[in-house]
Amino acid sequence: MADDRAENEDPRVSAARYRAEKAARENGETPPEPERHAGTPTGTERAMYVETAIQQAIRRGDFDDLPGAGKPIEGLGASHDPDWWIRRKIANEQLTGLGPPALRLRIEHTEFEQRVDALSREDDVREYTEDFSRRVVEARRQLLGGPPVVTPTRDPDEEVAAWRDRRAARLAASAPAVADEQPRRRWRRRR
């Protein structure tokens, strides 16, 4: 409200008002109240109006059928994660590459096997695993604030062995499906 008054006021008048308020403060007096237009509510009046409007809406039942009424708020379980709302927003909006490094690494950790399984060579798996572990260690060293980095590092040899096992299982699962298929008959037209 004071900003609106300052924008519409002559600069000489606002300077004079500033000097008067400063002098009053220096003398230990309270500065004079700014002029109010008739009908402009004060902060207390505005708060009372809002509270009255809320109470009337409750009595009318405007808040009775809201979605999630009577259900617990998500993320406030026994193991409360202070960043639950960030995670939920990232998941709902399917955002990638956003957030502090700790959260990005946690997401990458949960998707680690899928990302590794998409690779086709052992050297690529080893290189990706070493890069992931290097980024985890680097994030632990940085003291920029934000959530703590609790993501574990990965051993490249163990990940390569697990990648081989998963790949062999996938190949074994797809091999019987090919053997069970019967060859197609080809029809030829006689001439």
C-alpha cells in the first residue's frame, strides 16, 4: 500500500514524508500513520474478513467434497523425507536433470539396472559404473547444502557380472520362444 502511494505521489512530498518519519524515529516517537482512503481495510480488518469468509464457506459445506478429504498427506509417514514434495513433483511431471545432485543421483540409482541393461558392451557398463561412482563421490565432497548424498557407489566388476547374468537370463528366456514357433507354410501359386 505504501508502494502504491509512493508511485502516485509527487517526489517532493514523499521526500518530505520520509524526513518527517525519520525525525520522528530519531526522537523516539512513532511515525505518523499514513493517510488511508475511506473504505480501505487495515491488516486486521482484512484478516477478519478472510476468516469470516472461510467460516461461512465451512458452514455452507464448500470444503466437504474436496479430493483427498480424510486421507493422510502423502510423504508424512513414519520415515519422513523432507524432500518428498520435490520427488513427487519430479515424478509427476516426469522432469529430468532437475534438482540437487543428491536427488538426481538417487533417481539414477533406482534406474541403474535399466540403464546398464540398455548398454551392449562390457566396457560401456564398466565405464558407466565408474562414472556414476565418481559423480557420487564428487557430490559427497561438495558442501553446497541441500539434501545429503546417501546414494551408494557401485563396484564396476560386480555390475559387469550382474549385467552378464541378466543378459544371459534374457537371452535364455527369448530362446525357447523362437524354438517353439512352427515354421510357416508358404503357398505358391501354380502356373
